[in-house]
Amino acid sequence: MKTEIIAAGFGGQGVLSMGKILAYAGLIDDLEVTWMPSYGPEQRGGTANVTVVISDKPISSPVLDSYDTAVVLNQQSLDKFEPKVKPGGSLIYDPYGIHRLPTRTDINIYPVAAMDAAMELKSAKSYNMIILGALLKINPIVSIESVMTGLKKTLPERHHHLLPANREAISRGMELI
Amino acid sequence: MKAEDIKLDENKIYCRPTLLNDTTMHYCPGCSHGVVHKLVAEVIEEMGQKDNAIGVAPVGCAVFAYNYIDIDWIEAAHGRAPAVATGAKRLNPERLVFTYQGDGDLAAIGTAETIHAANRGENIAIIFVNNAIYGMTGGQMAPTTLIGQKTATTPYGRRVDLNGHPLKISNLLAELEGTCYVTRQTVHTPAAVRKAKAAIRKAFENSLAGNGTSVVEIVGTCNSGWKLTPDQANKWMEENMIPFYPLGDLKNNSQK
Amino acid sequence: MKEEVKLMKGNEAIAHAAVRYGCDGYFGYPITPQSEVLETLEALMPWETTGMVVLQAESEVASINMVYGGASTGKAVMTSSSSPGISLMQEGMSYIAAGELPALVVNVMRGGPGLGTIQPSQSDYFQATKGGGHGDYHYIVLAPSTVQEMADFVALGFDLAFKYRTPAMLLADGIVGQMMEKVVLPEPRPRRTAEEIARQCPWAVTGNPSDRKPNVLTTLELESDKMEVNNRRLQATYRQIEQNEVRYQEYFTDDAEVVFVAFGSIARICLKAIEDARGQGIKVGLLRPITLWPFPTEEISRLANRVKGMMVVELNAGQMIEDVKLAVEGRVPVYHYGRMGGVIPNPQEVFDATLSHFPFLKK
């Protein structure tokens, strides 16, 4: 079992930390993981992306040319990564702000209105967790329990009161699929 | 006292410091470095720091300081002595760590290292010999060369429009919060030598007490570079150097 | 054991490994893409636990000279930077090599020349393996390709540095510095005591010569005959290192028709290309030099007797290929595929380039 994922969007949408949570959950599930970010000025408002590989075998390259799943959260990322989804793979996108829709027919396409859902939850910060919920519904690479354990371990104690809200956001994301 | 009694130990009033090696120095006759070396050796000895001192030697005339003073030494790259001393001192905080640098080393190529070590208040002493010229490489202009002073690279005299101004680096260092003691001395008269020695001792004591960085500038002569006899050089220094680089303490917060 | 498995960036792993190694001091200056080394060390506050000194210097020039000063006293000291900063350190590297001082320098390479880019590159291979500064010298160069190796090579680098009294470099790049992976951190070991330093490093400028003659650490020797003796001593050490410390890893080379030679993170991209090729029945393999100096010349020479060609893949315009060609001595064709300026090739691209040079591989 090996899953190769790209997550891309605007800096601040939380794609890097979503990838990190995913990778950390993989670690808890005793899987091999790599997390390779784009770094630098992209982190400060431009387009950010992260490649996450989760596998039950050692991972060779952390840099890839095609992906099982692409999570794209802006037009630029959709344009860039739609062609790079493997046939039969998945493309998850948020229609918010998207004017040119994906066109491929050999992949599974999932619009996830996460921005709307985040506004309903009145929590912009829960955005990436809604996306993560959707991703895990489509492809349960790691268990939700491991995601929550990972969050608990990586979040400082003072933020632990946010754990239920994160769990709720994941559930909300799963409902959107 | 009979003439032969002069050799008796009890009649001895002066001797070579035991830490000053019995090696012929490469310094030119009349150069200030020899006296400053002697003072450093004497102070280390008198403070009982022989087995607790690390000297950091520069590039410049004093590059061979390690051949003359019998303690542990590190020879630094040009200008880097304060950084080297920072590394040595931070990792060996109980040691007496000092640099011995000339004007080119400290105030030109090593300005950044000097200012930042002093600004961090590294507990090191900096012995800075300012003779307004590059002696080792054959008498070129130093950052401290005076206006109008002739050197190999200012053959018609230093000009402000071409070469900028002589750098009063000690005044600059005295402004920094990290320095506790900045003083300017000379070694061209017996009285000056005594004062310079007291200054070096104070600097070393500050380092051991953890008071911050101490800087002892010694305005010195370079009669070879200045193309003067030793006697003329002393006179030239008094008439030209000291008015521009006035002697005395620029800062003394030693009693912390 | 499972508790000890961590998820972290290569740069963070270096910082943790340094503290656990019993490193005495780190001196560094921020530069992307390696600033996490200093940041992590400052957050770990090792001065409160092991007594390790951590200092942000005013420049890379100062950093490397602080390393020189600390290493002179027999302490285990290190710095880290990225390409432009490492260029600034070349003077100090030459002094540290000449002074026969153990020290660890980490270069998380980014694209050059000049200010270049902050994206990953391997274009400092020449600088790292041929000396870099002035004079005839080398230092041991280790090329980590995983976060685990970033952690492990800290101890390996220090141990080799002390064994041979030479600086060692961890030559990483922005990929392995920035990526997160699972890592098992080494067991903590205590810092060396003053007694151990006195015993292991009798040359050290400890400032306490009570039971020995004073030690002087200098790289200056104006008498040519004596300076040549110093050079010969350095060269003798280098021959010993070349004999004893060559490290590399081979993958699928047993029946390979074409062998990739690649180091660091790019070796992993090649490995992915090889996995894909093997899936199509194409016989390609990989030799990954772990030590770039000393270089695995003998093993590459041995491979040259039984493969049809070699493919050197680097994040540069062709640097390591020169050493591969010296090892191959013209017996089989050696081609290069490289990307520059921070561009990372993907496995498909590497595979396509290989097929274009070795069309017989196509089934």
C-alpha cells in the first residue's frame, strides 16, 4: 500500500500543516511517511504545496511527477496538478474561487465546498481539517483516531481545547463527500 | 653593596618575566610590540594565570606572539581573532582568553568580528596595538593612518577624499553596551609603561570577573614603517598620534 | 522503541542529533534553507541540559572562526549554513583543515551561483570535495539522503573528524533539509570531560598547560621545507582516509546494464525511476556514494567492467560526473542529467533522459 498525495493552495490555507497532520497520523499507524514542502516565499502568501507519501514499505523519492490524490485549493494549483493525477486517481478541489473546472474523465473528481462549511462552522481555521476529513473519507489512508492522537501530541497543551472543534471539522468534511 | 653582589638574587630589582621566552624577537628595534609583550607576560604571571590563559594571535606584526609568550595560543586568520576568542571563551568560560591585535587586523579586516564580540560583551580582553600602519606587509596604509601620513599605499600622504578618515575604533567600541573598559595608553616612557601595565591587568581582571569586553589600545610606534629612528618615532607619535588619539580611559565600568 | 520514532525535518534532526551526540558548541548564522538547525537548537536550550553552547554569530565568517576557536580547545563544535554562507566560510575551512582540527560543517545546499535561489541544489560538489578554500586540503564529505541519515551522520561526522583530526562536512540539500520523515534519534551520550579531552586531544589549546609544554595552534610556517612537511602529513592522513573510509550503497547493481550514480536526495529520485523501470523489466541500478570525499572510485571502476554505461544524475551542471569519469577511465559511456537553479527533476524525467542516452534499454 502506497499513497502519493499533493496538497496545494494559497499560503495560509493550511496545506502544509494538513500534510503534516496526515504524515504524523501515518507515523502513529506505523507506516513510512515523507513530507516534502515547497518552501520559501511561497509560505508567505503565494502558492504553497506539499507532497506527502504514506506507504507500508520504505519510500524512495519524496519528489514525484504524478500523484494518487491531488488536493487543490486554488485555480493555479488546479491548473498545475490536474494533469498530474494518475489515471484512476482522485482530485479534490474547493469550488470556492474556481472559474475553470477540472475536465479529466479518467480520474475521480470531488468538489468539496470546504470554505462554505468553514463559514458555517464560524471557524476559518478549521478549513484544512474539513479538507482532511473529505480526503480521508475518499481514501482512508490513516485512521481518524491516529489523526486525533497526532493532533493531541503535536498541539501544545494550551490548544487542547481546540481538539473537539478539529474533530467536528473532520466529520463535517467527511459528510461533504 | 660590592660590585659582585649585584648578581645576588636579593639584590635583583628587575628580570625578564618567566613567561617571556628567551627567543630573539623579530620586531624591529624601537617597535612598541616588545614592550607590550613583556607587559602581557608579566601580568599573566603576576595574576597567577599561566595555567589558565589562552592567547589569540593576529595576522600582522604580532603574528608570532605565540613564540614569545609561553602560554597556550591559537593563531587566528586575519581579523578573526575576536571570533576565535569567542569560540574559545564560550566553550572554556573559566579561562582567561585574550586577543592581541594590530590596527589592520582589528579595525579594517576584522571590524565586524571586533564590534560584534564587544557588543555581545564577550568576556575577553582585547590588546590592540595601533601604530597607524601595516608593518608586516611593508608599511601600507592602515585604517588608523593619519591624514597626510605617508605610507607605501599613500605615497603622497593620506587624503580624506581618496582614503577617508582615520578610524577611532576604540571610541566606537566604548559606545557599545558590551564593553566594560576601554582605554588608550602608550608605552614610550617608563611612566606610560606602568600605566599600560595597570590597564592590561584591569582588562584581564574584567575578563575573569565576567564584566564584559575590555579593550586596551596601545598607541605604538612603527619606526621602520614611519621611516624614522626610534627616538624620532617617539617624538612623531607624541606630536601627531596622541593629539588625534588622546590617551586615557574612554570607558571604565570595571567595578561591576 | 516505538516512542523514539519521531517525525521531523532533516534540519531539525541535525539539531537534535548534535545535542544527543554531546556536541559542545554550535555557532551559526541564519540562511534559507537551513535556518531550522539554529532555530531548533535555540528552542532546545541545550545549555540548560548538556551544557552545549549555542550562539548566533554576526556572519558565517565569524561562525566558522568561532568553530576554529572552539575546536582548537579540543571541543566538539559545529556550524551549519547554505551555499552562499559556506562560500564565506572557505577561509576558515582552510585554516581548520590546516590546523588539523576536528569540526563538523553542515551545508544544506541551495542553487547558485551568486545569491541564486533558496531552492535545492547540489552545485557545491566541487567546492566540497576538492577543497574549496586555498591550499592543498580535503575534508570528509558525507552526503545524507534521508532524514535518518541527517541525524546519524552528525555522530559519524564528528567521530571521523576526531579520528583523523580533520573537518567533516555533511553535504545535504534543501530537499533533505526541509522534508519530514521518520527518524530514530541516537541515544544521548555525555559531552567529553576535560580529562577525556586532555587524553584524546593532547594537541588541544586548553589553556591549562600545567603538566605539559604550552600548545600552539598555528597554520603559519614560513620555512618552505617545514611547510612541505606539514603538507605531507596532511596528505598522508588523506591517503589513510581514502583507504579506510569510503562509504557507498548499491541498489539493484547485480544484473544492471546501466548504473545510475547519484548522491543525496537525488539518489532517491533515481531509485524511484529505477523501481518504475524495473517494473517494466528494464535492468538499471544505482550506486549512491555516501562519502563524496573520499570517493568510491574503486567500486565504480569495478562496476565499469560489467555494465554498459553509467548515468550520473545531479542537481548541477555536471560536477560529480568528473570523478565518475576518472573512475571509469573511458571503458563505458558516462552521461549526465542535471537540473540547475533549484529545479528538481522528477523520476520520469530522469528515466526519459536515461533512455535517450541508452536506447537499448527500451524493451
